[in-house]
Amino acid sequence: MQAKLSTSSVKCFDAQEKAYEVVDSEIKGFLMRVQPTGRKTFYFSYRTSAGIRKRIKIGVLGSNLTLAQARDHALNFAAKASNGQDIQGEKVTSRRAAKEKLKHTFDTYLTTHYHPWALTNQKSGQQTIDTIRRAFPELLPLPISEITLKHVERLRTDKIMSGLKPTTVNRVMNALRGALSRAVDWEIIETHPLAKLKALKMDAGIKARYLSEDEEQRFFKALRDRDEDIKAARARGNQFREERGYELMTDLYQFAYADRMTPMIILSLKTGMRRGELFDLRWSDIDFANRILTIRGEIAKSSKTRHIPLSPIAFETITNWHKQAPTPNGRVFPSDDGDRLDNVKNSWTSILEAAVIEGFRWHDMRHDFASKLVMKGVPLNTVRELCGHADLNTTLRYAHLAPDHKADAVALIG
């Protein structure tokens, strides 16, 4: 049967004992199939370039589809068919591709897609991947399409119950969220499973950890004692070698420091550098003439270059270290094999134990730098620039004044 498919005519085609089709008289290939149940479904029929007759389903009338919408789809299909496109074949291929994407486990997605992208586009790409794999081993074998908000919220609850701090949990959740965001962008999954996940609330006013005057004295004494112990051990070793006619090792007493730890720590305390910035620092970043240290944008967390004037202690430290540095033209603090350092955990822990200092992390030296600047009356915006904070709120969060300093201020009003 052939007729013009219009709003009025479509209503006139009633259900019959057997299904029948009505071909539109205006749009070639556009037709409507009427089922015995009264259901009316629109199709588009066409021939491929190979002469094979095919049809593609447009949709059911009334099921979020109007006649006008069906006609628009038919016109679109007619244009594609006239250009030789196999519409149905493309649809099948697209569905197969979608099914292949759904077969991705989270593990294979990280390996084949996200890991290469992260290494190219993120400064800490490898660290991000390591964080996700370490924090969410339960998700790795799952198809990425089966990761749900409920599942992730349960994992987050487990982490909190295990004693992890909200800041740590939020950080690993953000890493996971970022990986899944890229999966949405690449159309590997249709929707973001964590779109409605809210970050855990934290106390933004928590006091930053910094060294008290007594702790600072013990800290520097521990550094001096450590240098002396290492130098003395080297001297004893050389005495042993000399007595046996062995080649002597370098006499450390000719240098200011026994190794890199003391200058690394002093420079961190006096510049507020991040650990990664310190590990990537090169001698070309230090202007000895003007006593300025430059954090290049390529190694800065904010990707913005900043310049830090060197205090007298910081300048003396970096000058002395330059005289004994293993690579005076490369990295300021290379590893023993000349490559980039990755951690100093063992040495750091032993120094804190010798100084009897608890609850002080390497990153807290950055807090110490910012806090003491604020307590000395340095404007917060200046502290922000020196620390490389993205905004002033971060400075307020990490550079709170000590309680006794606040009390002195309040006492001024009587």
C-alpha cells in the first residue's frame, strides 16, 4: 500500500488481522508498519551500492517519536543512501565497536588508554596511575562499564574505616574520577559513574605543622651530628685503607656537608620548595649573582615559573654545596647513580628520630616556611607568591598563625 504519511492519514490506518505496511508517496524508502496490536513502527528501506535491499528501524510512533521526527530521520537516511552509504551496516559496526568498548576491564583501560595519555599530559602521570592501582585493586578486574557509584562509595567508606584521613581519601578519589572522566570523553563509557560523588568534608582551618623553636634547634643539631658521624666514619675507613695500602676515598672533612641531606633540608626550610621541585632543581635555576632561585614552570605544580630570593642561610648552603656537588652542571641533588632522586625516606626518618621530633613530614617544611613568614608579618599575598599557591585560600589554609601569636595580637586591644 502506498500513501502520503501525514498526521491525519497515519491515524486512519487501523490495526488489522495481519501486519501490513504503508509506503510514503513523497520520501522514497520511508514506510510505516502497522502491527495487529496497533503498534506503528517507521522504517527506511534502501539499496546498497552492491544492490542489496536493507532497511533500518527509525522508531515507534508515540514512543518519544513523532511523525515529523520520523520524516526528518528518513530524509537524513535518504541523503546518506544517495551518497552510497550503507546505513544499516554502519549501525551494526558501531554497535559492535560499542560492545568491544564495554569489554574493557578497568585494568586494560588503564594500561592501553589512560596510562599513555597520563604520561604525556600530566606531570605526575606515573604517580597518578600508581595511586589508582594501589588504592583500588578491587576495581581492576571489573569491566569499566560495571563500575558504579554504590561500589565506589563502599570502597571509600572502607578506606575511612581503616583510618585513612579524609584528605588522603579525597585525593585518591580525585585520581579515580579523572581516569573515568577521560573514559567518558573517549566514549568508552556513556556516563560518569562518579558524577554525583561529593568530596568528604574537611576542616579547612586545621593548623599547619611547623617546628617550634626548641624542635628547630634539635633538628639542626641532628643534621650537624649526622654530618660529623658520616665524616668520621669515612676518616676511619681511610685510615684502615691506608694501613693496608688500599686506594683512599675522598676526605669528607674538606667539605661543608657529608652528603646531600643537610643542604636539601636547609634549602627546603628556607625556600618552601615542594619535594618534587627540589628533586628536579638544576644548577642553571640558581642565579648566584643576584641570589635568586627559580622554579621553572615545567617542574612547578602550578605550571607557573616563580622566583624565590635566597636568604643568607639558604645562599650560604647552596654555595657550599655547589663546591662539593657531584654534578655541578646538572641536577642540584641527583641520586647516587646521577639520575633523579625518588625518595629519601630512610635518611629523613633517622634524622627525625635523632632529633626526637614526631609528626613532622617532609612536606611540613613547606608549612614551616609559610607559617613563619606569616608570623613575622609578611603579607599573605607575598607568601602566596613565594610558595606558588594557586590562590590566597590555599595560603590561609597552610599558613595559619600560631595561637600564641594570635593572643599577642588580641592583647593589643586590652
